[in-house]
Amino acid sequence: MTQDKPDGQQEDGLNIPYQQINPDTLRKMIQEFVTRDGADWDEVGCTLEDKVEQVLRQLRSAKVKIVFDLASQSANFVVCR
């Protein structure tokens, strides 16, 4: 899979079906993702668990997918087009 980056460069990545990831690992991946910006979800009336469940629902409904970036060797959650 190849994706365009904002600066026009190409990025190589692989779609990873979330169903193939161990549930505990997936939950930890989502927790890391939703806390990257350092947000305190309690301040906005939402718990970390609420945010994790939101991402899980988005994965299940195919609104979001997991992409493994070959260059950075990291996974990210990407909005589906």
C-alpha cells in the first residue's frame, strides 16, 4: 500500500487487519494512540476507556484502519477514505 503524505511524498505501508492483533496488544496500541498528544480525557468528560472504545467501534465499522509504516517501523490508526 502506498499513501500520499501532505508534502506530496509517497509512504509505504501495510494495512493490518485489527482482527489479527491480539486483543490485549490492540488495546495497548489504542491507548498509546489516544494518549500521544498528552490529553487528559477526564478534563473533557471522557475517560481513557471511553476513547479506547470509540476507536474500537471505528475499527469495527471500517471508519479507521491500522497501517504499519515500513519506513518508520511503526503502526498508526488512519481514517479510511
